[in-house]
Amino acid sequence: MINQVLVAASAAVLTLSISAATFPQGEKDIVDTAVAAGKFQTLVKAVQAAGLVETLKGKGPFTVFAPTDAAFDALPKGALEALLANTGQLKAVLTYHVVPGKVMAADVVKLDFAETANGQSLYVKVEGGKVGIDGANVVKTDIVCSNGVIHVIDKVVLPRKDIVDTAVAAGSFKTLASALKAAGLVETLKGKGPFTVFAPTDEAFGKLPAGTVDGLLKDTAKLKTILTYHVVPGRVLAENLFPAKKHDAAPEDATHGSDRSAQELRVKTVEGRELTIRKTKDGVTVNGAKVLTTNVLTANGVIHILDGVVLPD
């Protein structure tokens, strides 16, 4: 399996790198290279509007995941105009496409995440011989510039909200949001992190015995214990829990069970005790609660959605 993944990744790098030969290599800086290519007119316009021209013409080095004009055209109607009118937001979006340093394609495929100049991290996924960056396809790689490298993507990628704001925006975590506020954990989970949150839905809280939620909202110490039992330090993707690739690593304190018909591990939570995560042919459970959705990426971590509230022993 490891060899298959590495072969697929290498094939993706080779396939994508060939098309980079149509670009002049290393003669111009990132901005001038983008201008000369003729396929990044909107990106160049946005860089100018955000006041980032001198930065991206600077010493660097920088790695730019550059959306084509077609990628900008695919944005919802009015989105580009709104961005160009809001330089602060525009700068945040553009710097989310920039990674400090010179990261060539052969290095990109070894990553799960790449921290950007924005401060957030891009999610890198190699699958089926293709490389994805936050869901955008990488269509050309290794366009070498005098101050870095450009990789071309077919979609504009946008910075994410933090864990709390992501949960609020989803609309199905109202009880969890109220509980976090009552326990004084909002600012913590809006912090840098990263954190992994196993988040019970409103329906999950509804399964608790009558009066339980109201009682917990009044007992903030107990509430905090339960909520932090749903949080694991670090950004742990679903594929990291039961890794199939060499560079995917389960948490250091995870221990795999011996049952070959299933996979089981235990991870230490912020609360201090362990969660038991079990994977079978029927899916994944956390202390018996079913994982409904995995890898909801946020600015400061990842959310996995549960159909039940898990309680410390």
C-alpha cells in the first residue's frame, strides 16, 4: 500500500511537472512570471489591489498556489467584486494562497498541511494520481521563478472559520455552542490550537435523559469536564487515526487493539482521560457514538461529527 501511494504521488508530480516547461523558468520574479503567462490577469489585478506586488516581487522565496482566470470566473456572482472592494479580506484570501519558502511538487505531495502566509494551513491530498489543495486541483507545478515557485490550481481557495464559528454556521450544533459558552471555552476553541473536536449534534444532546443538558449548563465544572473530553490536542484527520500511508501518523499516545477483525485505538483528550475509537466494516465509533461526518476542516483544527455525547468514566 505504501509503495502504491508513493508511486501514485510520484506519477502525479511527473505528470504535472511536464506542463511547466511551457513557462520561462527562473528568469522573472513571481509577479512578472504571472503577468507574462497571460492566464493570471485576475490574480495580478487582485495582488495589485491588495498592495502585495512589492511583497511578491521581494526576495522571498515564496510558493504560490495560483488560481487561473477561469478559477476566479467560477466564483459566485459578485464575489470577486466584493473582494476587490475589501482590501483586508482580499489580502487574507491572497496570502492564503502563499506558502513561505520554496516548496517544490516533490515536497508538496509529502505534506498533509502547508502553513500559509495567512497563518492558516492548506490541506494537501494525493489521491488517484492527482494532487488537491483544499479541494482545488493542481494542474501545473514547479514553475520556477527567481524568488520562488508557482503551482497552478483550478479553484480559488478561501480561508476557513475557526472551530466555534464553523459549528455556529453549520446550524446543527446550537446546544454545543451554548454549552461552550456556559463553560467558558469559546475563546479557547477560537484560539490558535490546533484542536480536534468530536462534536455531538443537537440531536445527540437530545438523546440524553430529560433535564441532563439543563443540569449541565448550571454545573459549569462538570460541563467543562465533559466538553474537554470531546477535544483532542492537535489536528487529527480521519486518515491519521488509522493510517494507510507512511507519512500519516496516529497520535503518539494511541495504542492499537489486537482484534484483527476491527481496528481500535485510544487517544488522550484535553480533559486527561482517553477516548476509544473503533473502526469496523460498519464505520467508526468514539466510545460507542457513531461518527457521522469526518474531516470538517477549520482554521484552527478539524471537527468530526458524532451522533452521541460521550461521557468520561
